[in-house]
Amino acid sequence: MLDLGIVIVNWNTCDLLRDCLASIAVSQGDVSYQVVLVDNASSDGSADMVRREFPDVTLIASPTNDGFPTANNKGLRALGFEQDCDESAPRYALVLNPDTVLPPTALHDLLAYMDADDTIGVVGPKLVMLDGHLDLACRRSFPTPEISLYRMTGLSKLFPRSRRFGRYNMTYLDPDIETEVDSVVGAFMLVRRAAIQRVGLFDETFFMYGEDLDWAYRIKQAGWKVMYQPSVTVTHVKRAASRQSRRAPHEFYRSMLIFYRKHYRATTPWWLHNLILLGLALKGGRPLWHELRNPAAAAS
């Protein structure tokens, strides 16, 4: 049985993907793993590069770009992960972005961390961008109506050190302190097989953004902890693929709408519900208006 199945979804980030795969190849420590690369119809030669330079990587070349969660699920299923999967699947799954570079002991250290505590379902490392700043998404609270309101009104940026207003990205916490969080980010998300067996794979209603929050939400609801572990630092270029996509801004707010309706709408008072929809309408703009009026549209 493998210790780890690694899934990387790529879309037109050939050079960054090469660096990511090279950093995995020089990993140190006693960890057995298999890498599955799902290429979402890239036009930059990414798939050919993988075939030529990384023959040990399992390549799934999709003829269409079906989005991040759908592509990740293809890779996870290829490794044997599924709800109610058997013990032949790897002990852990790692969802990894192609614009990351891992230090040599990252895989060993984080697997050892999870092996030491079977109450942990998900762990993520400290993600640092090229300019040295923390990728704030690497430790997050769930976007409840209250927390979302603070973000949309700008209070989270005005008062980042506030334990009340700074909860979205937990900016009030020291980034070098290990802590239990609501969610880590899908750029590096290490998940226990038993958690996947319980809750299943990504929700493919999302296209990009939000699916990692939803996965963490379901895993926490099933009783596991989600941990931020800054003793491992991973480099993250950030938005290497999404900045090429015109639909990325729309999909961010669409994902927030899906997440809100799925997990919070039923318990949100009408006045706050209307404020949330107004905020999404203002931030998401015209492309989101139809989906705001028609609940079925965001889920299609």
C-alpha cells in the first residue's frame, strides 16, 4: 500500500509544473507515493513535457477544462480514492497546485505529523509567496454570513488584528504558530483516507474556488480536525492559472454563493440573507445576477 497519492491539476503552467514535479522527485524520507497529473486541456505543451521528462507520473490528459474539483476527482479516483473506498488506496491524499515548490522533507514531515494524531483529517503547511509574504488563504475560517459580511464591507482589511473582524484569513494569529483552523487551501491539502471514505470527494458543483472550503467543512462535520502546520514552508506562486482565466473573478463569488446556500442559507435570518445577496450582487457584478435570482443556476 502506498503512503501517499498526489494529485496535481494543471492548466497552462508548464514551467511552474516542471519545478513542482522536480521538487517532489527529490523528496527525502521514507515515503512511498504516486503522482497523478490531470491536465485540463492545456495549450502550452504541459502534457508533452510530463510525458517526456517525468515518465513515472501518471498523466490524465483531459480534452476539456472541466474545472478544479472535477479534475481533482479524476485524479483521486485513479488512485483509488472514493467514498467507501477500500484499504488498497493510499493512506493519504495530497491535492497540490502546480505553482508550488516543496522543500525536500515536506512530505515526510507532514505524514509523520498526521500519523502521530489520528484525530487530524486535514493538514496544510505555511504557504509563502515569491515576495516573501504569507499566502493568507493557507489558514482560514469558514465564510459564515457574519464573517463574509466583515470581508465584503472591508472591515477585515481595516482591522486585520481584530479577533472579530480578522477571522476570514485569521490575520490576528502569528503565522508561525500551529493551530486548528476551519480550512486550509487546495494549493496544498493533505487529507486522511479515512476522511475521504466518510465524506467522499470534492463537490463538482464548484468550478474553481470554494471546493476546498466545502471539503474541509464536510470533514470537520464528520469529526476530524483541520490543522495548519507552519513547521513546513512551501513556496506558492499564487494564481498562476487563474490569472489567465476571464471567468476567475465570477467563479470566486459564484463559489461563495454556492457555499452559502449549501451550508448557511437555512439558518440565516432574512435581513442578513438579503445583505449577503446584496453584497454578492455588488461584488460579483452582472454575471452573477442571474444566479442570485435563480438558485438552480449556481448549481448547474
